[in-house]
Amino acid sequence: MENLAIVDLGSNSVRMAITEIQADGTYREVKRVKEDSRISEGMGREKMLQPAAMDRTIAALKRFTKLYVGLPNLTVRAITTAAVRQAKNQKEFLVRVKKETGIDLQVITGAKEAYYDYLGVVRTLEMDHCLILDTGGASVELILVQHKKARNLISIPIGAVNLSEQFHLGGYVKAADLFKAQVSVNERLTKIPWLKYASHVPIVLLGGANRTLARMSRNYKRQGRGSIHGYQLSARAVYATYRELLNKNLAQRKKISGLEPDRADIIIGGMLPLVSLLQRNSDGRVIFSESGVREGVIAEYIQGSEDSAGKK
């Protein structure tokens, strides 16, 4: 048996999962933790990671290492995505992480992140045709799936945190600011030629903002806690939630059931890519996935282990 610890440093949160992998390739997750360290906070147009954000994130990573140090047959796979990928002081941060935590963070490309999303989804949801949307803090990944294959994929440097900061969507949202944000997102989407082939397929949702949408919906329907994997909503329900959020100020949003208070200032920016895509989509269904990048990393790791064993 092997232990695989996956550290996933996103733009808004850092997550760690420990998975036990058996010799036959079967696996089970034994530990999962998350902290909202928001490494992308305050990066601005200068694309500089801020000292407070780096300190918060490194402190979280130190707490995570204590959970897997000493496990037998341990492999640690640590990745980081859009915020660190875009940061001009990326090298400084990576050196600090290695020195203070011992973790070798690998900065993955947007295309690789999207591919991991695809692997995670197709292994756990029966979807022949769909559009996968992963909304993170500083980027969104889009993957067009046809006949269970990733036909096209792209990463765009817009996300819940940077949209909210750039267009002032954190408090009570002014109509002019919302309009500017919508125009900006639509301009980005219009430049993706293959999106025209995704106008009649369901949208599979990943990422913190989208998971929050699912939790708000479940709580509103009094369906309680539990996995959101496979949970579905209509475009009409998404629009209703979006309108409710826009009608509230920050203090009021923090009281919404299912919405973590720390996400209340970025939830409108986080939902904007989905709302923009739904306006182009006639299928009208959204389906939530709990499986994404981390599950994709596991799939790749197991496949690599099997390939290596087959060559011996």
C-alpha cells in the first residue's frame, strides 16, 4: 500500500488530501482538509503576491505537513495554479515554501489544470458530452467533452477573486460595475471559437464558487449536508440565486445559509462566468462535480505507476 498526499494550492484556498493506494490500483481517500488562504488577494494588475497572503498560505501548508509526515510509503505531490502561475514574484514564493515547509510546489500550466479537471470528471460522472467549467480565484478552466474525450480546453485568467477586486463586486454591487464586469467576461468568452459547439450540452461545475452555489441551493431546499456530486440545477434556479445575491450587501450575504462568510465578498464574481455561459447555452442544466484536479492527479499517478510496473 502507498500513501499519496496531494497538496493543491489554488488562488483562493489550499487543500490537502491523503489517499491510500492499493497494489491493484484501487484507492480511497482517508483525509481531506482545506483552508481559505486566498493567495491571490491584492495581486492587482502588478501581479505580485502580497506578504500577508504568502504568510497565511505558508502557515496553512505547515499545518498540512504535520498530517502526513511519518506515513509509510509516502509520496507528496504538490501543485499550484493560476495565482502563483501569474505572479511576478513566483520564484521568491516557491523558495520560501520549500525552505519553510519542505514542499516542492510545481506550478502547472492552465492547460494541465484543465486536463486534470477533465480526468477527475470523466472518471466519476457518466457524461458523454458536456462543457466543464472550473471557476477558481484567479482563473477559469473550460473543457469541451465530446464522446467522453476532451476535444478542446483552455484556461482564462479571470476568477472569483480578481473579477471581484477589479470590478468592485465585493459589497453592494453598482449597476455600472456589474455591466463592466459582464462585458469583460463576455469579451473573453467570445474569443473562444469552439464554444459554439458547447451551446447544447450540460455544464459540469467545479471550483469553490460553484460548490458554494450548490450548497446554497441545497440549504434553501432543506436537503441538508452531504455530497453535491451529481447534484443538478436549472439555469432558472442559478439566475434566481444570482439575483438574490445582487440584491444584498456584503453583511446580508454573509448570513445566507450555505455561503461561507469568507466567500461572501467574491461569490458574485465567482458566479459571473457561469451566468455568462448559461446565457449562451440552450441546454439549461448544470451538474456539480466533487471530483476535479486532485482526482485527476490521482488518476495520472496510478496510470504512471501501472505503466512503470508494466515495463519491468
